[in-house]
Amino acid sequence: MDDKEYETFHDPLNPDLLDWNNSIVSHAQGPDARTSVYLKKRDGVPAGAVENFDVESGILGNKRTVRVYLPPGYKRGGSDYGLLLAYDGNQYTLAVPTPMILDNMIAAKAIPPVVAVFLESPDRDVEFPPNDDFQKFVGAELIPQLRARYRISRDPSRSAVLGSSYGGLAALYTGFVHPELFGNVISQSGSFGWSPPSQDAPTPPQSPLPFRATNADSGYLIKQVAEGSPRKLRLYLDAGVWEGGGMLSSNRLMRAVLVGKGYDVTYREAPGTHSSYYWMLRLPDGLQDALSVSCKECTSQTR
């Protein structure tokens, strides 16, 4: 930030190192830390396959490649599978090893086998905040193309949409707009303080730190949920207690509004910053909460 280059190194007094996202980092974990058993590759667990295909959008006027996870034993002529749609697909495959987590959870019968679609955006700042054209793309173009290629159930209770930060905001809006497609939402550190551009918003100060202005429309989606008729949705929301910029307070407010409207909500706060590392730690809980509803053999296997 100050045009200087600094050397980083491991803590010389801490022999505990962690390999995360292809980078070895110093690691410390207290005696009461709770870590999911699904975050490490497990011996003898079958691996699903990941394939790519291009999706064109006449509505958005663009094209993107999506990654599709097919669970072990997937058969194109077999039974239908539930769907997990993850926004920020690069993050949920590279920084967060979601395919491996799914392998582990499916093998342990914590969730049923699902087809997972990892969608990246060419302009997430435009597409992910409440954007009706993007939602039309999801409903009218993306889902039909996925159904044409894969055996995906049409039962919304077996489908979930996932995202973090702006992606978490987009995931909840997708559930709100398309409850006929998605009956479950997983939002990690959703940017619920977002507001549409406003002439009344203050000018960002000259600072290298993120600036989150507030105005009369801040919390736009919170207001939409509060004023809208309830949808048939189950929601899992989580946030880190070390997050700033109104992130924690807006998630608490969204949770309060959802509960007040009668939604089925699981809300979790845990130590962590606005980082994919902490989203990874909490993701198995979100997946189990959202996807195990239709799995009669699902059991909790966390420690």
C-alpha cells in the first residue's frame, strides 16, 4: 500500500505450519478450537469428477466457463441429484477445496450426493449485488442449460445456492427471487449493508482501507426481505466476529428480519475475519444444514 516491498516469514517460535491454498503459513489453534473433520483429504474416500463447460447469456451479453462437480458414481441415466450453485466459483474451488469437502461429506453420508456448479462472474461488482438481469440469467438461461446436460432434481428443497461477501448477498437474493429453483441458501459473511449507488453517499476518503459509506438505502436487501412476502426458504447465515465495516451488524440485522418474517434460519458467528480461510472452516456446517434435509441417513460428524 505504500509502494514498499516487505519480506514475510514463518513465526520462528511456532513450529506448527499449515498448508492452505498452496501456501505454507504459520498456524496456531487453541485447545477449544472446533474444526470440521471434512477439511482434509481422507484415505479411501472416492473422488468426484470436475468438468468445465461454457455458458452463453443473451440476457447479460457475455459468456463464462463454469466448473461442474459430479459426485462419485454419478450416472447420466440414473436418478436425479440435488444441486449446489456456488457463486465466486474460483474461490470455492481454489481457495476453498469444496469438491474435496463434498467428497468427504458424501462418503460419510452427512449430505446426499449432489451436482455442484461453480460459477465465476466477469464483473461480480455489477452482477452479484441485487441485479434482476443476473437473476433472469440464472433462471432463464443457466438452470435450463444445466438441466439439459445433467440429471438435476426440480425439487427446490434439494437445491442450494451458496456465496460469500457479495456472493452471499447474491445467494440470498437468488433464493428470494427464485424460490421455485432454490429452497436453501448458504450465505457466508453476506454484504447485506450494500445499497444501490446514491448521489447522497459521502465521498470516499483518501485511504488505502476499504470504505463502506452508509446512506438512506443501506441494507437494501434487508428492506426488500422485510417488506416482501415470505418465500419457502431455509437459510444458513454465518459471519466472523472480527469482521468490520458494518459486516457483522448487517448480518445480525438480516438474521433478525428473517426470523421475524418466519423463515427457517440457522445463524452462526465464529472467530474470523472477512477471508476465505474462515469461510472454509464454516462451510461444512452450512452444507450439512442446507443439503441434509433430504438425506435420511445424514448424521453430524464434526468435532
